[in-house]
Amino acid sequence: RGLGEEDLVKVWEDVLNNFEARVRQRWVQALWRGGVPDSVRGKLWRRAVGNRLGLTTARYEEMLALCLSPQRSSVEGLSCIEQDLPRTGRRQGIVVDSEKLGRVLRAVAALKPEVGYRQGMSYIGALVLSVSEDET
């Protein structure tokens, strides 16, 4: 409360550096509800969401390559991605790079072939990209 942007960023950097110890503390939860500065939001999301699947940049690239290979027919819903991209984010006011979003959606569809791509996943992808530092 009453902290300037610069001080708030310092507090969040401290939380990130001691994430496991701090994340469940009430004052951090209250701070979180008050909003997170743009400069630390992507880092915080990554820590909060985690990486249970152990995804790497190499695995991401592998999934993208699969979508361009002859085996791409095993990835359900790829054609729907192209239909959803132009309309994603308009009503929600989220602005993201459509090419990046398309790559993320293709990689996710290839990574989880039992799900593939489903209409509407682009909105979730756009939200995640809007707070992420990069697409991987």
C-alpha cells in the first residue's frame, strides 16, 4: 500500500527470489490481488504456473517441426488455428503477435495430441502471451 512503482518492483523481485517461502504468506497474496507491475508479471506467472511437463525450448521447436512434417495429420485441429487467429483478442482488448500465437497453439496441439486444438484455445494462448516474456 502506498508503494511507488519502483518500490513495488523491488518487493516483487524479492518475492520471486524467495518464491517458495513467500508465495503463501498473506501479505504476498494481498499484494498479488492489488496487481503486479508489468515488468515482473511474466516472471511471476512462470513461477506461479510452473513447468510440470518439463518443457524446454528444444521440445517446443520439436513440436513446431511436427506440425510442418508429413505426420502433422496426427495433430488434431491445426486448420482451426488459422481460422481463429484473425478474431482472437478483438473483443477482449488483448493485442498479441498473431504469428507467435499461431506457433504457440500449434506446439500445444502437437504436445497434447489427445486434446489437439479446440476452438477458443486461442483466447487462452493470447492471454498467456500478453504476460509472457517470450513464446517458449
